[in-house]
Amino acid sequence: MSTRKKWESHSPNQTIARGRLIGQTLHPGTVIALVGGLGSGKTTLVKGLALGLGVKDSREVKSPTFVILHRYEGRSPLNHFDLYRLDRTSDLDRMGIEEFLSDPNAISVVEWADRIPSILSEADIRIELSRSGDTDRLIQMDARGR
Ligand SMILES: Nc1ncnc2c1ncn2[C@@H]1O[C@H](COP(=O)(O)OP(=O)(O)OP(=O)(O)O)[C@@H](O)[C@H]1O
Ligand SMILES: [Mg+2]
């Protein structure tokens, strides 16, 4: 079974609100791949996911710039990866990341997931963001399973 949905967002707050609704429905063990160019709204959507998962201080949510992973405590732990800086991902890095992704108790979200094709193809949910205007974004979600 798979679901495909598409939404338009006209402001950062609408993207956060969409993320929040998605976050409220997530089950532990879910891996979400985020795809979309610079400034397309990936981190903004993650703020919403964190809110939907009950992370107390969603201001904590920012792109992990110097580290690859942030972890927030919510209803389930949320692992937030950003692969932008990984231009040559070693097998060791990839295996380390995959170990976090296979944690059945956590939810993981990966910005620039397309930098590691195996992660993109194994994700339960794939969300693509694209810029359609200054403050307009198209959000397309493909989910497999429930
Ligand atoms: N509808 C919208 N949804 C999300 N962000 C928007 C929207 N309109 C404008 N923006 C702006 O676009 C930028 C999105 O930044 P954000 O960090 O979320 O993108 P990103 O995809 O994570 O970028 P990066 O690839 O650099 O990590 C912010 O400055 C935000 O204010
Ligand atoms: Mg980002």
C-alpha cells in the first residue's frame, strides 16, 4: 500500500503546520527522507514534525551544520540528520547512520537523503519540497505501508 499526497504552503508557518500534522501520525521506527534544494523548507518542516511529536522546544530544531545528527526528545526520540556536507560518504559513515535509522524506538528524518541513495530507497516516507515562489512551496509526500 502506498499513499501519495501533495500540498501547497504559502508561508513558513504553513509548512510548520503541515509538518506538525504529519508528526502527529508517525509511528516509532519510521524513517523519513527529505529531498529538495537549498532553502526549500526541509528544516522548517522538521520543526513542525518535532512539534507534532511533542518535542518541548522546537526552537532547538536547526540544520545540523557541524554535526550530522541532532536528537530531540519527544513522544518518541527524533533523530534529525543533514547529509548536505557529506560529499564522499564512506561506508563507515553510511553504516553508522543506518544503525540509527534501524532503531525501532526512534523516528528519523534525513535532509538531503538523496546523497545516500540506499537511504532514499529504504525510507518509509519520502517528502519532496520545491520552491514555487518567494514564500510558496510545494510539498509532495509518498508513504509506503500504513
Ligand atoms: N512556505 C514556506 N515554507 C518553508 N520555508 C519558507 C516558506 N516561505 C519562505 N520560506 C523561507 O525559506 C527558508 C527555508 O529554510 P530551511 O532552512 O527550512 O530550508 P532547507 O531546505 O532546510 O535548506 P538547507 O538545504 O539549507 O538545509 C527560510 O528562510 C524560510 O523562512
Ligand atoms: Mg536544512
